[in-house]
Amino acid sequence: MAAARFPLLVLCLLPIIVCSVVDAELTHLHFYFHEVDAGTPNATVVNVASLHRNSSTFGDVNVLDNALREGPDPASRLIGRAHGLAVHASLDETGGLTAINFVFSDYGAYSGSTLATQGHFITTGPSERSIVGGTGKLRFARGYMTSKLLSSTDTAIVVVFDMYFTLDH
């Protein structure tokens, strides 16, 4: 008798489970990451560990506090900061690992909230990394982000970010 009730319970709960998954709304954020190289005034990235055994960057660790802006222009509205680290963890120097918290200070409903990300970045093209959590209005965020180098000079880079995530409350 109890065995017959179990499938009935599963059938009754299935629409609730499916609806909660289907109703999850995908949020998209789009902004620009502005990095100023170490050794320049107002640097936002610093190399904190390096083996310096040869010209390889393998093993280097960089810490960053980069501006997040509404547009690619360095004078565009500041919406937050990217706090994190990048580890050159690829022997062929084509990429590495990042762990970055995106801290939104002036981004509408998301002001005061953060998104936590991690994953592999590549230097030769667009990268995709995981969104593994968040705080404030972005609590329980799960999804992915894409990034692509937009411009580069001897002292600075601009990267465009697109974030896609759901909030599992």
C-alpha cells in the first residue's frame, strides 16, 4: 500500500518542481571592466607572486581592484569594482584561473550587492566563467559570464562582460 502511494506523491509534486525550474527568470547584466597595469599611476592590478625563473608568467599571481563602468570610455559612470585574483595556471601561457567578486555600488536595484565568479580565462579570445553565488539582491545567483577584450594599450585594458544568471530563492 505504501509503495503505491509513493508514485502518486511523485506525480503530485512533479508539476511543482517543473514550474519552479521553468519560472526561473534569466537576468542579464552588461558592463565594462577597466584595468590599469601595475607600475602606472592609479594601478588597479598588482603582481604579488612570481617565480621569475625565465620569461614565463606561469605561476604568477595578480590581485586586482578594477573599475566596473557603464561603458567602454574610462569617463563613463562607475557602477562598481571587481575585486579578485588571477593565477597564471597554464603552462602554454594562454590563460589561467580567476576568482572575482563583482561589487556593485551604483547599479540600480543591484547597488550594494555582489556576484562571485570563478573559472578559466583565455588570453586568445572570449572567455566563459561560472557565477557561483552572490549577496544582497543577487543572493543565490547561479549562471555564467562571458568576457572579451575590447581594447588594450601599454598601460590599460578594457574588457566587456555579459553575465547571465538565475536567482534561486
